[in-house]
Amino acid sequence: MGTYEVCSRQRLWLSTLVILLTWNAMSPDVLAQWQAGLAKADITPKESVPLAGYGGKTRMSQRVEHAIWLKALALRDESGKLSVLVTADLVGLSDKMVAVIAKGALETHGLSRDRLILNTSHNHSCPVTEDVLWLYYELNSEESLAKDRYTAMVYQKYREVIAAAIAALEPAELTFEQGLAGIAVNRRRARGAATRSLGGPVDHDVPVLVVKAVGKIKGILFGYSCHTTALGGLSINGDYAGFAQIALERQYPEAVAMFMQNCGGDANPLPRIRGNDAEATSLASKYGDILAEAVRQVIASEMKPLSSALRTTMGQTELPLQPGPTLDEVGKAIPKLSGMQRREFEHFQRQYETLGSLPDRVNYPIQVWQFGKELTLIALTGETVVDYSLKFKAAYGWNSTWVCGYNNDLLSYVPSLRVLREGDYEGSTGMFEYGHRAAYTPQVEELITSKVDELFLKLNPK
């Protein structure tokens, strides 16, 4: 037996001994074993469709800038419990759409509601679906049929992408860290002289979760708090978030890059270009490259392993609304209105006729996923403003908390108390377009905070 072979065997024995000693010294949480699966489904329309996101005259798509997607990450921890997170290059989902998707996931895969997160990028260059922002649009019969055909396809793709991610489960490693990107500007402050004095908080953090299998990056889940409104033309695309995903998948060709919208209800990518689609697209692409570079820098850094089993919970609170217009006020206003404003007040009139009054509260679901002490993912509903992200990271840990909005039903803007007091679009006037009678009451932030605290304590009992 040669000297080389003896030394090699000794080194192998010593390495094995070190691994076994280290393994035995680890806590049970650190020994958690992950399986992860990723999948993507193309939801690019095959025909001209009404475009979502902006109220006013119906916009029909004229071309495809790049494909738009549903993407899914399935996780199974050592306990055997299955969880799935789906991102979408869509403006949002309605309560009806969420119910259909969740029911299919439960019946087909036994996936409980707390273990299914449905996030949308709030893309304003995607097709209209189902009854999302239904008061925005005045579609003729042909446009409505195009919308219905597209919606049917989206439902099918949700079923397919969830199933494909689960089928792709394999042993994996998960890591997490955060970077920074300076794209977002608080849009309330940026509206001009009238609002220049308002506060302008933003959240520039770029949280990143990386999935590795057989030593290769298979998934990149990343987020940012900013409206996807760099573009507003007549093309199908994923806005700056779509460009960021394309850039990352180009650099990591075996990976599925997934963008998760965070608390960008009061932030825009600025500056923006209006009136020149080519220049606007170029700028949106640059924003995407900036965000992708922030993600790349995180991946190149030392990331924290997510070694604990995934614990999940879900709860719901009710957000009361301030008093709305009376039936008499609604009736007198309708003849003077047109377009979306008229549709809003006609909706109120129908509610008075069918319900007897305008609903006085909104149901508000919240989800929390926790990967031990390394990461707490708080999934809020609707167009949450940045204050919620900053508040919950301060409460639960700046380096270990990820707060995302735009989950579940796109039910309204969700202002903080600060934004509510300042008024303006996100705090007050934006509520009518969602079909709500008035702004939330001043308890809105307290109610959401209390429910998040309750759910967090449920996962972390004292």
C-alpha cells in the first residue's frame, strides 16, 4: 500500500470523524432537512387583451415586450409538511380568484391555507383578470370575452405551476440575506408642490432567499418595496421586476428567479418617462438591472442558512371603515359623474338596494411563516404602505424579518396611521376605486399590528 493511499484514508477518516462530532453537537433545529422544488408557467396572452393597472380608457395590448410568468417554490421540511409560495407578474388577485386557487391546492395536494402564499408583483403591464379592480374598466363584449379567456388560462396555469413545483421536490439548502437598491421614491412626496412637505419614507432593503440543490442555485426569491409602474404603454411585460428576473435567470441559467412585491403601496420607481415607450422601456430595464445587481451582490456574500423547520400560521382581522355617502347623496351625485367615478357611485347605489347599507368593514387576512430565528416572513394583504415593513422589521429584527404586501386579495390601499392622517390618494381617495365607502378608521394600523403580534406570539410562545 503506497504512502499516498494511507494518507488519503487517514484524511478521509479524520474528516468523517469531524463531521460526525459536529453533527452530534448540533441542535435538532440545525439538523432540519429541506426538500425544495421550483417551477414556472408562462402566462403571456396569445391575443390582444385589455391591460390592467390604470383606470380610465381601456388599454388593449399591442405587443409583447417579454413573457410574463407564474412561479412557484414548494418546500417540505423534516416534519414532512408541505408549503408553497407562488409569485405572479399580475396586478393582483381578487378574493374570488384566491378562493379558487386555494381550493384547488387543498383538494389536489392537501395544502392548507396557511401554507399557501399567493403574491403578485402588482404589475401594471399585464392583462385584466376576473373581477380584479373591476371598477377600473369599462369593457365591451369582445374585450370581456378576451378577459374571460385569459382568466381561464391563468387558473389552469396556477394549478399546473403548483403541481410542477411539488413534483420537482429534491434535497436542498436554503440561505437568506438582504441587500440594498435605491430605486424607490415615496410617491406621496414626489407628486409636486402640494405634497412636497409630506414625509417620504422608503424601504430600500432587498431580501433574498436562495435555494441550492446538488451544489447549484435552483431558485432565487427576492423582494422590493416599490410599485411596478415604470411602464404604462401598450405592451405586455413584467415592468422593472420582470427585467430583474430575466437578468438573474440569464446569469443563473438553472435557477427560477421569483420577484415578491413587498410594501410598495406608496412608492414608485422614479424618475419615470411618459409618452415614449422605447425610452421608458430602456429605463425600466435599467431599474431591473439595478435590482438584479443588488441580488447578485447578496448571493456573492455570506448568506445565513435556514436550518429550522418551517412553522406557519394565518389569521384575520377586520378593518372598520369611516362613514360613507348616504343613499340620497349617492343618488344626487351619479348624474354629475362619468367614467370610473360614476361606476363607483353606481356600485354604492347597488349595495344600498341589495344590502340595505354600505358595508362598514373589510376582512383582512395575514400570514406568518417562520424559519426559526433566521427568518420571519410576514405576508400582509393589499397595497400596504412602507410604514408596515419598517415597523415590523424594527419589532422583530431588521436582519431576520421580511415583510411583503400584495398577497391574497388586492382589497385596497392599506394606509398606516401616518398616511391616513395625511390623507391624499393612498390614505383616503383611493378607497372608492376598490368599492369601499370611505377611508379606514384611525385604528387601522393598531388592528393590523395587534394581529401580527398575535400570530408571531403563536409561533414564539413565551
